[in-house]
Amino acid sequence: MLFGVNEGWASVLGWSVPSFMTLIGLSWIAAVGLTGLQARRRGFTWGLVMDCALAGLIVGLILARAEHVVLHWDSFSTSLGEITDLRAGGLAWRGALAGGLGGVWLMVKLRGGNARTFLDSAALAVPLMVFGGWWACEANACGYGAEVANLADYPAAWVWEARGVYGMLAPRWRTQSIGMAAAVMIFAIVALMIWRGWGRGWRLTWAVTLTVLAMTTIGFIRGDLP
């Protein structure tokens, strides 16, 4: 099998690697590729694209992890060594979004480019990274849904039996699948805007706004938030 995911591990060309960072990495590569194609059409170089991609990745990971640690400090205060261990998840979306876009903005400004125009080229990257994050959580039982009384009370696409942070199997909201579906819809909306030539200069704003609305709404049915 060239690629597969199973209970926290991914198989890539026969090698077993932690699935969380593997899936995040794959979504990042796809996001960089699409951003680069859009940025090149606006006169930016691939060198700037890669510099911005690395800056966004580093700052995004730092802030995403920092937010997660702060929100779950009761757990990390007794095991400080786990703060830098990302193999099984633990990235908060607000820190990831703010850090990723902030890192890109800073790099473009340092290189003397037009930050707003470049960031607008990254509109498709936002839902792609959101999809990758939820996919990684589905493989690692993070971002799981709150428990429901009975699966039969809800549409099958919304609920399932899944494990929580302590490994307990229970009927829950299918937050990971709902999150991935929301990301696909946001991606489709932004792609349509690009195809039709709509909202030039405002596509990132639309992508971020829709992402915040979707993630905030899903937050009400999550079972892993303090």
C-alpha cells in the first residue's frame, strides 16, 4: 500500500510514521502548491512563496501549540515534557490560523512585497489546512465530539461511536467528519470565486470568515474543550 492511515499511524511507502503530523504535512504541501500557483499569477516568485510557507508553518505551529497548552494547562503542568510532543495532536485552530497568516504577512513585509495581495493568493490554503487538521484528528481521536444519548436520535452522518481522550468508546457527535465537510464547502466557495473572478482582494477574508463561523459552530458540539 502506498499510503494508509490506521489508529494514530500512517503507512507511507511501507514506512510507519505518526499520522497526525503526516496528515498535517500533506495538507501543508497541497496548500503551498495552490498558494504558489495563485501567487505566481500575481507576479510573486516561488522563492517568496517558500519563505512565506515556512514562516507561516513555524509561527502557526508555535501559536497553535501554545494555545492548546494554555487551554489544557492542568494536564501539562504535571508533564512539562509533553508540551513539545506533537505526534498525537494538540494544536488549537485559532493559534494556527492567526500564527500562519501572521507569519506569512511578516515575511512578505520583510521581503518588500504587497502583503494583502499575497495573502489573498493563500485563500485556498485556509480550508485545505482545516481539512488536514480534522483528518489528522479523526486518525488520532482528538477534536472528538461530545457524547450523545442515542445514535438513533440523529442522522447517521452526524454521529458515530468514537473514542475520547481516555480511550473510552461512546456515541458522539461526528465532529471530525463535520469539520472536514465544512472545509470542503469553504474550499468550493473560494474556488468558485477564483474561477468566476469574484471578490479579488477579499477572498482570504471570505475564507477566514467562513472558517471562523464553521469552527465556532462545531465548538458547541465538541467534547474535548475545557
